Amino acid sequence: AEVWLLFAAVIALYSGFRLAKHYDQRLQHLESVQILQVLPQLSVRSD
């Protein structure tokens, strides 16, 4: 169940910064950097 929650979170974040890319290129870059920092923490917790 936790794996599916992580998978859903990844999709939500991905679609989120895809949307942001249309509005502000710099915002999209900031969000993608934050996601790259947060995702490893999520995967460690799920284990």
C-alpha cells in the first residue's frame, strides 16, 4: 500500500511541476530541485 502511495505522490508532484512550467519557468526549476531532494527521503521511509 505504501508503494502505491509513493507512486501516486510522484505522479502528483510530476503533474504539479509540469503545470508550473506553463506559468513560470523558474518556479518549475525550483520545484523540480525540491522534489529531487524530497523523493529520496520518501523512498527511505517507505523501506
